[in-house]
Amino acid sequence: MQSELIKMLSLTGGGYRGLYTAQVIRALELHFKSQIRNHCDCIAGTSIGGIIALGLAVGKSSEQIIDAFKSNKQKIFAPKPWYHSWLYSSKYDNTGLKNTVKSILGDFSDKTMQALKEYSGIDLLITTVQMDTGKTVLINTIEEEFKQWKLIDVALATSAAPTFFPAYTRNKIRYLDGGVSCNMPDILAAQTYSKMRGITLSELNILSIGTCYLSDGYCSASKIDDDAGGARWALNLEYFIDAQTPLVLKQCEAMFKKHRYFRIDSELDFELKLDNISQAAEDHLIEKARIATSQQNIASQTALLQFMQP
């Protein structure tokens, strides 16, 4: 019965903190001596999690994805010239991000979601938000309306984080980062996939990987004035992203049994901005991933062990 479970990998958004996600995957692959994509029937992702999902599906190793992040971080988060006011335009353009995605996806950048499904055999569910309607969309490999999306379009639509990057336009429709409404895609992906494939939620085994979150004592909103304006809140976008996680996690724990759902994430005791690419931040994320995937922390996790079994 357990071997028949359908396995879904769900990856959270979080800017450069996605390095943690990739490091966790790398550690699991080394521990179990198997590439994680070989265990996935479906991969869901938001923002950087969506980009990692696409990279895994096209066959890139977690190590290659990590190297792409590290070697391109200065280009992804390259400040605009001084005459561009951050108050009136995005902090970064998406040129560096686009080139990094292309380096990860390679020849698949301009191929379609349908081609990806045919190549990998894995279903993809990637979140984005239609800017002009506010509608949350799951770009996927199943529904006809999304099969002809090019992978580069999917990657840039899911990662167009407000204030950081410009909205992404495809066929005259503007898209925003999926983290605006669904940074942790576990429930939305599970329910949507269940409906699309005609399966029950009890048939899913979900491995969810986060991007670290601030502990209660270091909540970024604690230092914001009661009557703070838009600019002050815009500097603390992490608050809105992190605030989603505890609620979604409680819902997942209530909806799925422990032997069918496991989340790997780590608590931060200091504020780590989504675009913090310093060596100190990088080292901290890597260390957090190491601790989270230590033998002590994963040895008795039934859902994880079941997910990574052949």
C-alpha cells in the first residue's frame, strides 16, 4: 500500500534563501545515494522553489543548481544605476535572473512544459499570480492551457517578486511572484493535483522543503511603527512571506498523516533578507541545511524514508 503512494516534492519560495533548499536536497541525495528527482511523480514550487523544480526536472543536479546560485548571485541582485529610484521602480531588473535561469535550464529554456513532461515523466506545478486580476495560477504540465508555456517564461513568471523584480509579461498578461499569495505551495498543489489526476489526498506522500523562517522573537514587523507607510512595509516583504508558513504548516499537519507528510525547514534567529547574498548569509544557510539533514534529524522520519525509498 505504501509503495503505491504518489510522491510530491514541494519547494517554498524565498529569494537567495533558496540556497538552503538546494543544499537540503543535495544533503538528502548524498545520504540516500540517489537523486531526488528519481523519486518524484510531481514537483511543486514557488519563486526560487519553482526555478529549482524546473532545474531538477530537466536533469540538473542539485550541485549544479547550487553552483549556478553562487556564481551568479552578484548578477541576479545587481543594483540598478543610481538614477533609478527604488521608490518608483523595482530594486533590480531581471536580466541577471533570466541569464541564471537559462544557465540552469540550458537547451530546455525555450522548450515547453509539454516537452518537459515527455522528457522527465514528472508533473510540474508552479505558482504565479496574474497581476491585473489577482488570480493565483498553477502553471502545470497537465492542463492544455499551460502545456505550451516555455520554461523560461514559467521561471520568470513565478519569481517576479514585487519591489525586487519587475512583473513578467507573457501574451499581454502580467505575472507576479507566486509568493504573493502562495509562498508555501503544499496544500494548493496537493489539492489541485488530486483533482487533476483523479486521486485522493490519502494517496499522496509529500516532502516539503522551506527556505528558513524568522523565529517569533525576531519577527521583522516588531520594529515597524503602528502607522508605517508603504515604503517601510516594502522594506520588510519577508514578513508577508514568512507569515504564511505557520498557517499552511498547521493545515498540512491536520490534513496529512505524519507518515505521508514531512517538512524540512529551519528557524532563523536574525533577519535574513531575500536578497542578502553576503558570504556570512550563505554560510549560515548552508550550516542550517547541514543541521536539518543530519542523521539525528532524519533517521526516524517515516514520510521522508518512504519518499526516498526506491
